[in-house]
Amino acid sequence: MTDCTRRKFLADGVSCAAHLALAAHLAPEAVRALWAQATGNGVVASEPFGRLEQVAEGVWALISTPLSGDRTTLCNGGLIAGRSGVLAVEGFMTPEGARWLAGKSRELTGRWPTHAVITHYHADHSNGVAGYRDGDRSPTTYATAATRATALEKNLPVDDARREALSVVTMPDESGATTIDLGGRTVRLVTRRGHTASDVTLELEDPSVVFTGDLVWNAMFPNYVDAMPTELAKATRALRRARTTTYVPGHGPVATDADVGRYLAMLGEVEGAARAAHARGTPAAEAGAAFTLSPSLGEWALFNKVFFERAFAAWYRELGGGDARQP
Ligand SMILES: [Zn+2]
């Protein structure tokens, strides 16, 4: 993406994965391969921007593959079907992305989505939500009050269709979990925080599946732009289950429990380095530039060191004092 000048990059800053376009020509082949790896799940549709994988009966994960440079969807999402309804996860970067997933819902289940959930305000998860509207069909869309307000306030470009789509959002109970009955299938929307001030996870008991939003990234170093680091690790530990579970992360391939463990170990390594640098009084930019992840943590797609700096800046915000400027 040669148009990704620094200015454009900054303008896209609210998109937690805007940097992925930059990764397309910088990421090593090994990382590309990791990103694109099949998980053994049945792939029911494949496009340059992503693939739809069946992860359980009536549950599909849309795994975006943005290293292709195609940002139609950009983040992950999916479909959860019951006897009387279908829930679409995320609003995606573009209305075309949401519309594509809605079309797949009709092909796979016979239904246009009846419900949609936006996990947090970042543009790549919310900007395309108007794509679920098709004539008089429009799913009941769920997001927290904070997500709705922040999406309307910060996300660019201003889009009247998105504004209208978000104006009818139904708020989940901010005090805990909201339950959606799709007919023989119950989805819990759990309000959490850590990647942003307001995140939502979608949780199924049987089969055991968790759509984590951006609280979990798999094989991709997360964007800390709005992160509250201690809350992020706490929320990840809270959504992790003791039994065998399929985790659909916000970015990267479908994750196992081992992948979530590796992610937590990575967050811990960032924490240790950030705390040490903060104690020494090293500026976040300098500490981020010097930081590398241990090889034992495996491959993590990172194409631009500014994301390490952002992680350190987030820690410095939490620890107080020092240089907490946003890169
Ligand atoms: Zn995000």
C-alpha cells in the first residue's frame, strides 16, 4: 500500500489494524504463511480478504487475511446460527465486508442475519455495519453505549449510513452479560475492557466457542493504541476456559488454548520490559525501538516498531509519569 504515508497512517489510527496494509510487503514469508494457515476447520468460502471456516455446527469464523492488501473486512468475525435467528459478529471495515458475510449467512442458513454485534468501536470492526441493511431487512445491532458513542465521535470518514445503522443499536446490560436466544442456541455478550475502555466478547457453552474481539490477537502483535494493559491481561485470563475451546481472535487465525497461553506470555513479556524501562526512566519511544520478543514466543507479525512503542506508551500511561505520548 504505497499510499500509506505516515499522515494517512495517523489518520487511520482509530483502526486497530490499519497497519496491516503496511505489513503486506514487509512481513517475512514465514509470517505470511502463519497468517494464512488453514486450521483444519472446513473452509466454506474464500476471498482475497478472508475465508469463512466452520468451527462448530452452526458456527463459522470469518478469518480476514489482510496481508493480501485487501481491506474489505480487515478484522475477524463470524456467524452463529440457531433455529430462529443468525447472529453476525462485527461490522467490519467496509459495508461490502458486512454485506458479503450477510450473503454467506443466507447461503449457509437460509437467513439474512437477524442480529449483529460490534465488539468495540475501532473502525475495522464497526465502520461497515450499514452493510447489513438490505431494504427493509436490518439486524438488531448490539454494541455498548460507549462503543456506539465513540464510533460516532471518532471514526472517519463520517458516514450517514453508518450513523443511521448505529442509531438503532440496542445496548447490552453494562453491568454484565446480555443473552441472545437464537433458537436452541444461546449467545452471551459479556462486557469487558482492556483493548479499549469497552469491549464485548461473544460466548457459547456447547460447543465451547469464544469470539474474543480484540482482547486476543493470534500470531499478530496487538495494537495498544487504546489499551489498558493490566485490564487487557485480566480480561484475557477471564475469558479463557479450562475445557477445550475454540477462540476466534480479533485478528489472526483461529486460536486454541495453547495459542491464548502464548498470547498471555507475550503480554507478560511486554509488561516486564515496560515496567523495567519505566523504572529506568527510558522514554517509551526509545524503549519500544530497542524491544524484541523472545524467540520462544514464536512468530508474531510485526512490521513496524511503532507498535512496540505504542505498547510501552500504554504501559507508561498506566504506570504514571514518564513519556506517555502516543506515537
Ligand atoms: Zn481494535
